[in-house]
Amino acid sequence: MLQDFISAKKSLFESGAHTELRMQRNRERSVMLLAGDIVENTRSDAAGVSARVYRGGRCGFSSIAECSSEAAERVLRAAAENASFMHAHVPGKKPMLPSLPSGCFVCEAINDPAQRVYTEYVRALDSYLVAHCPKLTSRRIYATEDSMEKLLVVSDGTDAHTVLPRSYVYLFLTAETDAGVPVEVYRAFGGERTFDLNFTDPSALYPEIDKLYEQLMQKREGVYADAGLRTVILGGELTGMLAHEAVGHTVEADMVLSGSVAASRLHKQVASELVSLTDFAHTAFGERCPLPVFVDDEGTVARDAVIIENGILTGYMNNRESALHFGVEPCGNARAWSFSDEPLIRMRNTAIHPGKDKLEDMIASVDDGYYLIATNNGQADTTGEFMFGITMGYEIKKGMLGRALLDTTISGVAFEMLKTVDMVGDRIAWESSGFCGKKQPMPVGVGGPALRCKVMIGGR
């Protein structure tokens, strides 16, 4: 754990200026096997201290790749000087940030397993693949862990010592069709906690490997989708991607102020009345979120940010400054990836709420359409227009699942597509293995239930 060099520096904070002093350590561990050979085996750590001073409505920021008492004092001085420079040379005035009540939050220590823990685990999985998946033409296993540990002291708000570890095993399996065309399936396993806690026994993943291999064999015999506007059921993974990429980014307050589609939609209908969406802080539907955030990097205690309620856009995600602009309370969405990064408005655990429909009833309700369950990428812009790659899905014919699909895409405009939702599944699926790439990488959780809706789907 980080040694606390910064709490004693509160005595150096300037009166009348909002100040944040943060010490942070990021660690990453990874091992990759390709066809049984180790092609990546890395351990990295990056640590340092930063300060941000908000004076006269202008921010000054400074950071240094060193964790010490002297480093903390240097960045405090530099950040104050930068704030003064900005105040003197940038025209216009902004109000001071409103104060928040003081508090303190402390996390628990985390483990740091040896590298052999990763290598032994992936070798066991690889041996199982060789023995039980005979038609593979390529196999790749990637085991990884990353964590962000932060010590934060603020002039007003909540001081915090937080740590966010997560670990995953990724499987990439490839086979060929009878015509020699390669097809691939992919899946990530894991979540919050360190690798040694999430992956204690390789055999626990063997049944999941069997399911993934079965999907690959089905995909070998797959067909292309019929292109056009079609009735589909999106699985929870795709719903979560939609919630994050096509909705979530449009309602981040800095994007709203830059002219995103959500700027003119507040308190208006943007989805079916069956759709509600929240950026959850740490608890959702009575359970811990996949990547819980308790205090953000401005010292704001994290609360849920309600975005869509029964189809109506009700709010945005804010930091302290944008919350002041919109006249609302901040919910703790200011997050920084590294000690050298300033906090940005970021999502945490963004999800569409579950409904009342059973998946089997949703499938039975579709006469001619598709059930789409896995994606390998997605992109959207501030208009809400999106395109996602589909790597696993099935035909639905007369209410029954049919043949597997070959890779395809779906596209649409989120606030229009969501208005076509007429059934919402009763179970939520979470995904948290990726990074959000808004200027800085950031671990996030995304989730949602199955949705029946209409989207444009690609063909051959």
C-alpha cells in the first residue's frame, strides 16, 4: 500500500482555494499464451503525486513521478502558480466551487500475486484446450490484472484511500469453416479483485470453455444475416455496450456543453417508457457493482446518477464544476487514470435497468429476427449514432432459435432505437473487462438486460 506522505500537507493548502492533492500507484500484470508459447510476460508499476488548485474560477494542475513529502510540496506550489497564471491571463470569471461536507474513506489492502500464479493458470487452461477442443486452428489466452490505488486529501470534501483491483482471463478461439474461412469466438472471465482471488482453480473454467467451443463449432456452420431494419433481441452484453457508448458519452456534462445530442433533450422522451438507465456508483439492485466507486478524485462521495427514468432524460453526469453550472449536486463522476492525469467526467457502472420479461418469452415473441449476444468492438459519436460489431448471435425463426450467425454489425441512433424497445428482460448481465478511452483509459462497468427492439443489421 502507498505510504502516506500527503495528509500532513493540508496545512499548506491556501485559504479560499479549492485544493486536491493525490498520490497514486497503477500496477499492471499480464501473461499471454499463443498456441502454448508465452509471448507476453510483464509486470509494470507507475506512481507519483499530483495537485490541482482551483482559484478565482481557474484551475492549475501539476504532477511529478515521485512519491515523497518533497514531491507533494513541489506539486502544490506549482499547481498554485499555474492557477494564478490562468486567472491572470484567461479572460472571464467563474464562480468558486461550492464546499462539500468533510469526511474520510479508507479501503482494504490488496494482494500482489507472483507472476508464476498467472503462468501456471494459463498453462492449465491451454492444456485443457489441447485435450478437449480438437478443431481449433488457433488459440490465445491472456491473463491480466490492473489496479489503481489512490491517496486523496482535499480542502473540502472527503479524504480517501481507495483501491480498485480487477483481473481477467481472455480466451480467443479460432477454427475454420469447411471452405477454409476462419471464424473466431472470444470471452472474458473475471471482475473486481486480484487474480489470486478470482482464479483459484483452473477447472472452474472448464465448463465455460466447453460452452465457448460449442459456440465456435456452431459458428463454423453459421450463416450471414439478412441486412436491413430487423427485430432483434440484444443480449445483456450488447445492452451494456449501448448504455455506455451510445448513451453514456452523450450525457457526460462536458460532452453536453460541447453540443452533444443530449444538450437539447433534457426532460424529454428519449426512449420507450420501459427503459430506465443509471450510472451506478457502487451498488445496483441490491448487489455490489462490478467496479465500485465510493469517492471520486475531487473528494465527492459517490452517488448514483439517474440518467433516464421511464424513457425521460432526467440528468447528466457531472464533476463539481459542471454540477455548479447546471445547478445540481455532483454524484462523484470525476475520475483520473494516472497520477499525471487531471480528473475528467467519467462513467462508473452504467446500466439499463431490468424489466419483467423472461428471455424465453422474448424469443418466442419474434417470428423472424435475431438474438445477438456478443460483441468485440463498438463506437458512437455525440449524436448518439452507433455501430457495434457482432461476433455471436442466432437466427430466430417462428419463435425458435435457429442457426448461428457469422460476424456482422448493427447500427442506429440510440435515442431513436431505444424508443422501439417493447420488451425488457428480467435479468441484468454485467461486463467490466474493457477500458473506456475518453482521453485517458479508465476501467468501467457496463450492464443491462435483454432488449427486444429494432436495429439496422449488416449482411454479407
